Amino acid sequence: MAWVKKTHPDPVVEESVPIGMRIAGAFSWRVLVIAGVIALFVWLMTVFSDILVPFLVGIVISALLVPISNWLQRHRVPKWLAVILSLLGGLAAVAGLLWLVIDQIIASYPSLRDRTVSQFGNVREFVLNSGFGISQADVDNWIKEATTWVQDNTGTILSGVATAGSSATHVFEALFIILFTTIFLLIDGKNVWRWTVRLFPRKARATVDGAGVAGWITLTSFIRVQIFVAFVDAVGIGLGAFIVGLFFGGMPLVIPIAAIVFLGAFIPVVGAIVTGFLAVFVALIFNGPLAAVLVLGVVLLVQQIEGHILQPLVMGNAVKVHPLAVVLGVTAASGLAGIAGAFFAVPLIATLNAMVTTIASGRWRGLDSEHVREATPKRGQHGRIQLLRRRRHQVGDDVPAPGSDDQPAAEPGTASTN
């Protein structure tokens, strides 16, 4: 049967549309479909955020603890004991950090309250004597307006507190999901991933497996490097604030400031500098404007070291994402999902970038999570199933560069999309 060339029902209309507009239209509807899928995905994430956010936190924690558990197992520690030790070690580190911060804040609260009241009076006198034409009546009017606003919005504030109280159940649910996600990924992460891969069509499983391994390697590398960068930021700002305080009679709350900077630095680029302003505020309250300016200089200096040394040299080797993409991703994600979006933006971008790059470059053929099996009928033996195990790379191995000699070829009989 001869092939019949398909034409538009009205050739005159088809020929009247310029070729450029036809190409633009073809691109446009495809872009709209992709944008619609992305919008649907974002909407679903918003709807199921109460489950998704704790689950993602559990994955991030697992990316930190799984290498520790694997290291213990390589040193002849039983698996169950390695899982328990890594999990308890992580919980002990977080609990110790929280206890240290809370203890320091409680001990310094009375002096912080008194100094804040005193500095408020000094700022008030400075404003009145600044020569800008601000009178006592203006200051009293501003205070009155602020007080009126608080009184008018008391109901909203109290309802927000009540909502926070009622959401305590959600907090426990989130902690439950985080804990059990971490535990099950530590104990049986391989089988969880194998089940996930088997949800895809047979021909796509090898590709999904290789992309997932590359994404997991990138995520674990990002977590380890980000901990180092956060530690450097915390030590730099905390030590700098302590040194500045030596010239002004002492700087309180240095340890809580360093701890908060450490946590804030997990939001790359902007986290350390935003939390660093807490050190500037404390320096202003206790030591005056000059000390606050010096501490601000320390914060900016540490940020420059992170941006020009740590990010390119340390983070750049682990996460192949341009700083502009990091800033735009953090900004967009924080606008969509607040703090959670800012926290997950960079690891999500880095992981997806590694997965897409691995698929596009064909590196998935040299990556294998060691436990994904393809069941295929053995030729010539009807009804008999042969399990083919693709064993070339394990989770945690280095990803070979495309075209390098270290990249192994696909084994005969393994799943392939070719």
C-alpha cells in the first residue's frame, strides 16, 4: 500500500501561514503543555505539603546518615547497630545544639532585656537631637500608632497563636514522618528504591536507575559540603563577633549566634548573611553603633569568603549549578513555599540537574544501584526466567565522566533504551 501524504484539510490556509509562525506555534503549544505539567506538579506539592515536606526532610537527613551507616558497616559493625548508632548520633548532635542555644539565651535574657530598654532610650534621644526636625510629639505619635495597631490586631494575633497551638498535632505528625522515613531509608533504602524503579516501564528502568544514582550521589555530596560551608560561616561570624566584643567589654550570645548562623547557612548565598544580622543587632544593643558596624563588616567578609572561595572551590565540585541559578531558585522557591522552599531549592535544583545531565549524556549506562534486577525470559527456554544483575557501580561511587576510560560499557542482556 502506497503511503499517502497527509495535508491540511484546507491547503490554502496551510500555505498562507508563514513557516516562522508555524514553527513558533509548534513551540508554543509544547511550552504551554510543559508549563501546565509543572504548574500541576507545584499545585500537588502545595496540597500535599504536610506530607511532602517532612518526607523531603527525611530524605535529606538520610543522605547525611546513610554514608555514616555504610562506613560503620564497612568496618564490620552489624547493620542494625550501624543504623542505631548513626541515628542516635544525629539526634544527639541536634539535641546538644538546641540545648546549648536555649541555655545561653535563658542565661542572657535578663541583661538582653535591660540593655534593649536602655538602648531604646538612647536611640530616642539620638533621634530627637539629630537635627532632622523630629519632635517629642512625633515620637509619641509613632508609639501611639504602633500601640493602636497592636490593639486593633489583637484578635488576629491571638487567632494565629491558637492556630499554632492547634497545629501542634501537625508538628508531631511531621516529626513522625521524618523519623520513620529516615529509619526505613537507613534500614531498607535499597528495596525502597528498587520498588520505585519498578514503577517505570521495563525499558526505562535502567535509565531511571542510573539517573537516580547520580542524583543521590549529588545530594549526599551537597549535604556534606554544605555542612562544611555552614561550619565555616558559623565559626567565622561567631569568632569575629567575639573578637570585636573584646574591645568593647565583651560580646554575649556568641554561641547561640554561631548556632543560628550554622542553621541559616543551609540556605545558600543568603542564609548566612541574613542570620548574621542577629550578631549585628546584639552588638548594637550591648556595645553600641561602632561595634555593630565592625560586626557587620565581619559578616560581609565571611560572606565574601563563602561566595568567592568556598562556593567555587568546594561547593562547585559537588554541585554543578551556577550561583545565579542558586539565587533565582532560592528566591522563587521561598516565594512559593516560604522557608521550606528556600531550604529545599538548591538541593532539589542540584539533584534534578545531575539526573537530567546523566540521562542526556548517556552516563546512566555506567551507573547501577547494585540491587535493581531485570527479569527477562531466557532465549530458547520458554517459561524460565533469568534474573540479570547489573553490578558496576554502587551508591556513593564516583560518577565517571562521559566518554572516559573509567566508564564501563553496558553488560550484555541488561536493560537499555537503545
